[in-house]
Amino acid sequence: MTSATPEETRLAARLREGGFVAAEEEARELLSASRGDRGALETLVRRRLRGEPLAWITGVTRFCGLEVVVDPGVYVPRWQSEELARRAVASLPPDGVGVDLCTGSGALAAVMRRDRPDARVIATDLDQHCVECAQRNGVDARLGDLFAPLPSSWRAAVDVVVTVVPYVPSSELVHLPRDTFAFESTLAYDGGDDGTATLRRVVVEAPRYLRPGGTLLLELGGEQAHTLAEELERQGFDAAETFVDEDGDLRGLQATWRGIEA
Ligand SMILES: C[S@@+](CC[C@H](N)C(=O)[O-])C[C@H]1O[C@@H](n2cnc3c(N)ncnc32)[C@H](O)[C@@H]1O
């Protein structure tokens, strides 16, 4: 890697003072986004120092090696969700059918499209800004609640349903990091009392769309896999396997639908 320019070093020091851990990396990204315009750079840096997510300021982030456009107001895809995206790809046959619910910027659907270009993938979100952002990322994104925007011809035909729903318990929203709580929408986070309100709806509604043997991939955390175990069993899911992220925290659940609707 090339050594930092004096301007980068000064900016990184300012960001570090503002409490940003990845100060050098952020300094480079902000400088690049300012395209040499000093006035613009100052505006970008002030936005960042107020805690606005870096991706909203630079307009992009990286997810599974893909540059993903992230418009202001749209949930910034997290590295912790990359394993979920990789598993979605692995469960999607080359000419298969995939669904990404609660797509946000469309990051997971975009990874499925990149790695399975001949598959059909539809993404949904309740927020029109997210739908437009996902479309800018090349995703067939549709506005609506969970499965509602899917064509009825997709019933019993989907190979994989993947989703990062809002799953933070309402009482824990205040503990989210500053960037998150101050700027991002609670629609992206609030999962109700124990965080499983939307997760449960997905588990109940997915069998209508999955083909027998199809895969359900959920991002979740804490005790939520345990909390959902009975509902998964009741809805006809087998072989639920959980997985952890690089920090060793529970991050996801993969289950197979055995093909009998409850
Ligand atoms: C945590 S974000 C995840 C975004 C994206 N999947 C990612 O990982 O970057 C949750 C998203 O779900 C959307 N959402 C919340 N409730 C929804 C619902 N009932 N149906 C569809 N989308 C919903 C929000 O607008 C938000 O974009």
C-alpha cells in the first residue's frame, strides 16, 4: 500500500480525534469522494464528524467484493451479512429462483445476481427509497410487505429465501451505535419485543413460496434461533443450522423446508 499523503494524515488525525477507529481508511475514502474540491471535502468531513454513515457520504460501500450504491436514508449493508449472502448463492441453482426480502440497498440480491447471472432474483422492501436504491444496483426490486410483491407464479417455486429483517428488540434500539441510532430508520431495525416479530412472519409465510427442499436463510442474533425453533418445526422446516460471524456472535440460521405446509 502507498504511504499516506500529508493531507490524508491530517484528515485521519482529525477523524481519530472525533472517535473514528478506521480513521486512515475513512480519510482516504472521503478524500476520494471530494474529487480534489477542498470546500466539498470540508462539508463531507463535517457530515462524518456528526456521525452520518460513511456510505451515505461517499455514496457507496463494498459488500462481498461488490461496490454497492447506498443512498442517504438506506440501511448500509454490513460485513456481518456477507456469510448469509454467500450461503444464498450456494443454495441457488444456476437457473434457480431466489428472493431477498427486506432488501435495503439490494446488496444480497446483487450478490446473487452477480454469482448466478442466469437465476431469477426478486427483492422486496417496504421503503420506496430502498427499492429505488436497489434498482440502481441492478436488482429487480419491488415495493411492498415481505412476500406480497412476488408474482403468484412463484408459489412453491423458490429455491432460496434470504433476508435481513429488522431484528433488534425494541428496548435495545437505544444501545445501537451513534451512527445507527441517530441516522438510520427504525424501520430497518425494530423487531418488536424480543426482536422476532418480522422473523416469525417470514417463517410462517415462506412455505407458500419455497419449493420442497428449498432453503430459508435468516439473519438473527442472541437467543432468537432458540426462540424461533418451535415455529420453524411447526411450519415444516428441517435441519436448522446456525452460524456465527467472525466475532463469534450468532448471526444466522439456515433451514430447509421439507415440503408440507402447516
Ligand atoms: C436491516 S435492513 C436490511 C437491508 C439489507 N437486506 C441489508 O442487509 O443491507 C432491513 C430492511 O427491511 C425493510 N423492511 C422492514 N420491514 C419490512 C417489511 N415488512 N417488508 C419489506 N421490507 C421491510 C426496511 O425498509 C430495511 O430496508
